[in-house]
Amino acid sequence: IYAYSPSSAIPFMVFMTLGALNFIVLYNLITGNFREVLRSEELRYFILALIILSVITGVTYRVLEGGDFMTGFFNQVSGMSTTGFNIGSLKNLKNFTKSLLILGMFLGGMTFSTAGGVKTLRLVMFLKRLSIYTEKIVLPPSVIKRVVIQGQTVSDEEVSISFMLISLYVMVAFIISSLITLFNAEYSFIDALFETVSALSCVGLSVEVITPTAPLAVKVLIALAMYIGRLEFAPLLVLRSLVARRKY
């Protein structure tokens, strides 16, 4: 049981959102250079995704959970900005509601920010490249299209790196979640995935998979996820490079 004033959550959501913004965008905001702020394509996608996901989560809280709209909206803003604040317990939420929060934590904030997640810009590059591949089916071979963001062409190498990091994130999340359910069958996969994604994105939201009585192996896996996520999978890439070097 908890009580709070819905209006008191608004200042927190404002600062949580600001914390997930690109440092360049923040600098332009502080210096009053609003024209450059509005030119940021990543910012537009981030705000759009944040609003859509938060509204859907708010409605879900109201319809499925019997709670109020602002609670769901707040928790989603916290999840996607990777802040870690939450109103009420998340443990007994319906799986659909948990899935929405997982998606928000997976997306995370903008690049060059303090937020975690895969970052909006990487996802935008991936989706634009996917759109180009789809268009190539009907376009003649002579037509060459490139990923363009904010008027600048993005190299294929940058797009490939973004795709690799997104793939690594998804792969690691599912492996760790599966191992958690293996070490303790009492955990549902959705709860294990929630806790793992929260750790990989360095969020802090929890469905109480991690408790003082949790198996040591589960605690180690979540700690490993936090470490890997904070360094953005650099340890895995370094390990892969060392293995490749030994082969040659």
C-alpha cells in the first residue's frame, strides 16, 4: 500500500528525461540554442518512443493492474531513462506490463548520455538499414541507398557495429536469463529477463529476483550483467579479439 501525489511525480520525470539526453543536446538547451536541439533526429525518436511507451504502460496499469495511469507512466519513464525509481512493487505485475518495462529498459536513453540501454541512435540506424534492405527488393540494382541521420551519411561499418552491439545485448540477456531459471526453477523466465535487462542497462528496477536468500550463482550472474552492460560489452569484444589473436 502506498500513497503519493501524482503531481509530485512530474518534476522527477522531467529530470529523469533530462538525464537520458545527449550531452550535446543538454549543452544546447542550457545555452538556449533551441534550433540545434530541434535538429537532433535522435532526440525526436527518443522523445517519441518515450511518450508512446509511457502512455501504453500507463493505460496498461489502469486497465490490467487496477492502478493509476501516472504510476505506469512514471515507472516507464524511470525504466527507459534507466534511473531506477519506481512507484509501488513491480513483482506482482502482469507479464504484459513487465514486458513493456523490459522494452523500455532495453531501449534506454540517447548516445553520449549517462543512460544505459542499447541507445536510441543505434536502434534508429538499425531500423533505417532494415528499411533499406526491404526497399532493395523492389529497387533496381543501380540504386544505392545509404543510412542518413541528420543530413549525414552513416558508414556501413558504424551500422554494423550498432547491429553487433544490439545483437550482443539480446544474446547475453537471453543466456543469463536462461541460466537464472536453471539455477532456481522458482523464477519465471519473464522475471529473470526483467532482472537481467535491468542489470544490463544499469537501471535498478527489480521484480525481487535478487534477494538476500537468492542463490549465489544468480547474484554472480546479475553482477556480471551489470559489469558487462556498464562497459557496453567491451569485455566480450576484448575476449573475442584475444581468442582470434591466439588462432593466428
